[in-house]
Amino acid sequence: MDCAQLANTAASGLVALASVVFAVVYHLHAPWRSTAVGRHVMAFTVAIGLLAVYTVLITVWPDGTPAAVLRWLRTGLLVVIAVLVIQRTLMVLNAQHRGALLPMEPDPRNRPH
């Protein structure tokens, strides 16, 4: 394994670990299942973490049946990530349509005289 591969594997391991830590903390400390945004944040974090795990595993098993299975799983995971990005886009558009992302107008009653 050359330096670039080693660095890529180490960085992917770090992303996988950070994703696991976030998922555990978010699961234990936030009611993430109760909102669409919470479910999306959890799903996206887990998907990115799994993509990082794929990178580590494919480095360990670059050939043979395990590699073929991992590549098929990666393809499915990339489709899931694409769907999540589309969902994120729709959530932003819906929030903009509702005006949720616009700055609040100051209350005219609170102006100094």
C-alpha cells in the first residue's frame, strides 16, 4: 500500500468513526425520529459513514468475491445518497416556499421612538 492509499484508508476510517460517534450521540440526545429533518440528518450521516467503511473494506479485499459484493453494495449506497440529496433539495425548496429560510422582519412595535 502506497502513501496515498494509506492516507485515503486512514481518512475514510476517520470519517466512518466520526459518523458512528455522531449517530450514537444524535440517537441518544435528540428526538431525531420525530421530524423529517432529523430522520434525514441521521440517514445522510449513516450513508456517508457506510461509504467510508466501503473504502476501508475494499482496500483490505480489493479482489475476488468480497470485492464484487462490496462494489455492488457501494452502487446501492450511492443510489441511496443520490435520493437523500434529492430529498434535501426538496426540503430546502419547501422551506423556502413556506418562508422558513427568510430572515424575520423586525416587529414594528419594537422600534425606538
